[in-house]
Amino acid sequence: MGLFGNLFDFDGDGSTDALETALGLSIVFSIGADEKENTTAEDDDFNELGEDLFESGVEKLESSREELSELEEQLMDMECREPDDILSTRYERWESRKEQLEEQISDLNDEISDLELEYEV
């Protein structure tokens, strides 16, 4: 009986000769090489996917920072145009809009902080 018993007894004669053992081992090594290639290809695909996700995350971070800058400029402009009469309807609208803008800025700051932590930027 050979190294692998009768596993490679391809001709069914009850024994495994050297040719059958060599053929069986070549099949095993071939399967192993194919599995290694598939694993490497899957790893490459995963790495490419990870890189794509990272790049899209960094792009989102940059976009969010630009948007934050624009909102902060709008807030500064708005503060410069504060109405004098704090009891007027115009002042109430201005104050409401200012609060909305400050809330957007706060939410965007939180989003940026989360992205910076996620992508270690």
C-alpha cells in the first residue's frame, strides 16, 4: 500500500504504483496552486475594494470640509446683516435662519470628526 493508501489507485488493481502516485500528487499540487491563485486574486480584489472605499471616504471628507467652509462664510455674512430691531418679524426670520445654519454647521462638524476617525486622516 502506498503513501495515500489506495486513494490514487486509478486502474483499480488494488495497488498504487509509482505512476499513479505521481499522477495523484500532481493533481493535489495543481489543486493547491489553483486555490492559492484564487486566494491571491480574492485578496487583490478585496484590497482594491478597500482602496476604493478609502478614496471615496477621503473625497467625502474633503467635500464636507469645503461645504463647512462655505456655511461658515454664510454665517459670518449673516451675522454682519443682523437686523437692529430684535422685536421685529424680520429679526425672528433672521434668527431662525441663523439657528438652522448653526445646526447645519454643527452636524457637518460631527460628520467630519467621524470621517477623520474612520479614515485616520
